[in-house]
Amino acid sequence: MHVMQKIKAVKTALKAVRRVVVAAATGSKVFVGPEIAGKRVDLCHRCPHFKPKTRQCGLCFCFVDAKSKLATESCPDHRWPLTNV
């Protein structure tokens, strides 16, 4: 991973953490159930941006297995939506 990609990955992770903290503080849903998380991961596996070696998204550089479990997160390619609303 190049330096700029690493910077983008860190920024993406920090934004996700902030959204999770806000959701938890306001009583909003933070996590999705295993069925939704599994469907999200399946969609990612079929995406051309998915990097199987690191299990990361090539667009936002998130770790798919972690991000797929968060209700506060969505796919940057609009393959799966937010579910905390």
C-alpha cells in the first residue's frame, strides 16, 4: 500500500470511529446482525474493488470484515446502504 493509500485508510477509519461514537452516544444502532453483515461481505467479494489478499476495499481501503458489521457505514460504491436509520 502506498503512503497516500495508507493516509486515506487512516482518515476513513477515523471517520468511521467518529460515526460509531456519535451513534452510540445518541442511542442509534451501531452494529448490524450477522445476516446483514454476511450479505455485505458477499457483495464485497463480488466487487471488482475488493482486495482478497488483505480483505480490503480498493476504494476506501477499509477492512471489509470489520466495516460490514457497522450500521453506521455504507459502501463507497453504493453496493450496500447504511442501516442505522
